[in-house]
Amino acid sequence: MQDKRQEIILNATKIIFKTKISNFSLNAFLNEIKIPKGVFYYYFKSKDELIFEILSSLSETYRIRLENQLYSSKTLREKLMHIFDIYCFTKKRNFEICEFYADFFSYTLNTQNKLFKQHIKKIKEDTKYLITQSFHTDIASKKRLENALAMSEFLSFGIDSFFLCYEILSDGKRDMRKHWKIKNREILIFIEAICDLLEKNTERN
């Protein structure tokens, strides 16, 4: 029985990445994979619950991979670069994920979907946790650690702004999406500047 549920999730994930959440049609999806509505509603209460499952699975996979990267990193800069790597479009997959989440954040803002807002809160909490853990393991000075932790709230909050700004400015225009790729170097410079600032103010005594 769980195989059928997983089959629905896997197929929906592929389609949602192509069509984006805002354009995802449950009826069209079920027709395409030839699954009756009754079977779908046996496993999921709604389309939103299916999407929430997909988002949760993607986030958990990403978090585990990132934690492993942080564990093997030797410096605070390396750890922070891993955390913020998702915003850099040097990798095709990153660009696809940013497009996907930009659409998701915009859709959530427009619909005020409580389930999706809950997921956004979880993303911010996970990001803040990873940032603070990096600080705790690399900063010896208590005072400097306090200063760094105060910044973690700002850094994790920036996720909303980045994805919303990305979606609002692009507005579905291909040239704007190309513009974001071109701006990748500026994004990297900004991330490196954050690392410089943190390293300067959080060096070990």
C-alpha cells in the first residue's frame, strides 16, 4: 500500500518541478498517471497535503546532506558557504530549486495557505539551527558567539526575502531569469562578504 503512496509522491514531484506549484492541476496529474481519485484520497486528504509531503521530503533530504557537509568542513567560512550555496546558480540544480521555491513562496503569500506557511517556518528554523550549530562549534569567545547568534536570526530570515524577490522581479520573464544567472557573481560576493564579516568579528581568542 505504501508503494502506491510513494509512487504518487515521486510522480507528483517530477511534474511539480516542471509546472511549478501554482500551475499544478490535481485532475490533470491523476489522469496522466492513471490513478483514480478514490485511490488518491485514500492516501492524501488534499492536493495541498500531497505538495506538503513533497516539500517536507525535499527539505529533509537537503538538510541531511547539508549536515554531512558541515560535519566534514574545517572552517566557519566553509560551513557558511555550504549553507548559502543554494542561492548560487553555478549549478543547474540550484537554479531549478530556486525557481521552484520562488514559486512556492509566492504561491504561499498569495493564498495564505496555513500548511505551506508552516513549512516556510520549518525551513527558517532548520536554517537557523544549522547556522547556530556552525557558530557553536567554531567560535570560542562567549561574547563573539553572542554577537554571531544575534546575526543568525537575520541570516535565516533572509530566505523569505531572497525567494520572494526572485519571483516578484522575474514575474515569469525568461530574460529576468537569465538576468539572475548573470547576477550569480554578485550573489557570491554578497555571501563572501557575510563570511568576511562573521570571521572578522568571531575569530577565536
